[in-house]
Amino acid sequence: MGRKISNIVLIVLVATVTIVSMTNLQPVTFKVLFFSFQIPLIILFYFPLITGFIAGYVTKGIVTYRKNKRLNASKDADMPEKKKSRKEKNKIKP
């Protein structure tokens, strides 16, 4: 059920972004310090949108990685140590 709602929200978001961006095709002047660029307003609309999606994707990856690392560390702590071989027992520690 949650997946279906998520897909509906995504479709509505994509439709809204498409409608708004298609109505904003006129060129605008974009000034950065000493430079000025004349670009379509649609690019100024999509640039932060795409940047936000990328930032969210990267953040989700980092959070998932840390969560999995923490879970694996706790699983390793719960497991008993394996028996050491004769070579490992005789190894001299510095």
C-alpha cells in the first residue's frame, strides 16, 4: 500500500514539474559576480531540482552504508570467536 502511494506522489510531482517548466521557457539573465548569462528559466528551475535529487540519493547511500556497517559490527560482536589455528596461536604479537 505504501509503495502505491509513493508512486502516485512521484507521478503527481513529475507532472507538476513538467507543467511548470514548460510554461517557463523564456530566457532570463543570470548574473554571477562579474559574469552574466542568458539562459532559459527552465534550466534555473531544473538545476536546483536535480542537485537536490543527487544530494538526497548520496545522503541515502551514506546513511544506508553506516547503518549496515553498524549492524554488521553488532552481529560480529554477538558471534563467538572461531578457533584459532596453530599458526595463529604461535604468532608473536608486537
